Amino acid sequence: RTQLQDAVPMTLGQEFRAFSILLKEEVKNIQRTAELLLEVNLGATAIGTGLNTPKEYSPLAVKKLAEVTGFPCVPAEDLIEATSDCGAYVMVHGALKRLAVKMSKICNDLRLLSSGPRAGLNEINLPELQAGSSIMPAKVNPVVPEVVNQVCFKVIGNDTTVTMAAEAGQLQLNVMEPVIGQAMFESVHILTNACYNLLEKCINGITANKEVCEGYVYNSIGIVTYLNPFIGHHNGDIVGKICAETGKSVREVVLERGLLTEAELDDIFSVQNLMHPAYKAKRYTDESEQ
């Protein structure tokens, strides 16, 4: 679906694979940006000039820190810049915000796909974790995606906190780092919990409503797009309008108008073709193109 309107077919497997690739990209992005935190300003003292610090102290302290933590920490290129600037926090939390934005989008889709069961999409079933309503019997609410949505909203809000705190630094020192640290630790903590809960209490228990999904595909007007190379865009437009007016399927209208045979439609609308649509050499030319 595009713009919440019927578009062209895809499988739930394709849809969920896109979700997984999306999240893998975010993991890589967080790992990349987290490397910015490995640059430290030990030995900078008050403003980064290293006043009253032995010359060899900074590299030695950073080396020891790396040994103790197991992280490949390195001295900052410029201690004055590193003491006054909080840009690394903005970048890292920005990556967390980006993950939150995409997780929230996925949860929106899960809620929409599971809506119904009679007056919604009803393509998937989410695990039932609690009685949905004290007023409406048998109602099942998407409580886990809703919780994750709210966690993501909080992380997005924390990103504004980190951004403004980093901006508020004056001259050689930013005294707003405490709220930056609090926001970052909170975001990491609640996002981590949200990921585990979404996986264990929702994703792992999702089931598909196969008959509903098949009905949407074969009753969709959007599949007329697959017929463009065979009947032309003009005929496809006519077929689509007749389907919308009469409630008939694309297959029914195409057969009634003698545009294609049953065998041809079976081939074009086979599961394999719907899953992996490949361009077929055009064999029909609209009058408007002649």
C-alpha cells in the first residue's frame, strides 16, 4: 500500500524482511557513531591546555583507560576542542533517535496490519497479552507496539535535550553534560528494553491470516498494473474503473472483455510472478502511443 491506498502485491515475508534490514542498518550506524566516544580528553584539566599536568600524563592515562575498559580509547586530537565540544554526544544520540524513529514506524505498521478483525486490515495477529478492554469483550489491543511507540517518543524527546544541552556550552567548557549523560543513559536503557520486549512479547508470536491476505491480493484493483504489458495502460485504466464501480475483480472484468484468457491470467497472477515481478517485453501498444 502507498498513501494508505491499494498498490501492488508483496508478501508478508518481503515486508518483514525489509523491517529486519532496516534495523540491521541502524545497528551498524550506532556502532559507527559510538566510536566517537572513544576519543577522550584526559589530561586537559580546566580548559584543555593541560595546565599542571605532566607532559606524558595524557597518553599514559588514556592507554591505561583502554586497558581497564577493553575499549580502544584514544587521546583527543585537540584537548581544548574536546573539552568545550559535545558534538560526539549529539551524533551518538542522533543515531539512537534514528533507531527510535524507525522502530516507532515499524510498530505503527504492526498496529495497522493487525487492525480489525472485522473493520480493519486483519492481515496479521499479534499475541494477546491482556484483556483488551473492561468495556468491550474479546477486544485485543496491540499493547506492546503501543508501549514501544511511547518509548521511542521519549528517546526522540531526549534527543532534543542532548541537542540543546550541547548547544548551551559557553566558551571553553560545557557545564550541561550532566543532563546529556542522563538523557543518553536513559535512552540506551529504555530502547534496549523496548527491543527485547518487542521481540519476545510480540514479534515471535505474530501469525498471518493467509486467507485474508490472499483475498486482498486477488480482489485488489492494484494488480491490474501487472497487465500493462499485455493489455495496455488505457485498457488497464478502463478495467480498474469498472472494478471500482461494480465491485468485480480484475480477473472477472478482463475475462468479460476478452482481453486475456484464463490460462494467461493464471500465469501472470501466479504466486511466483506476484512475488518476483520481472519486466516482460511489451506486447501491447495503446492507441495513444501509436
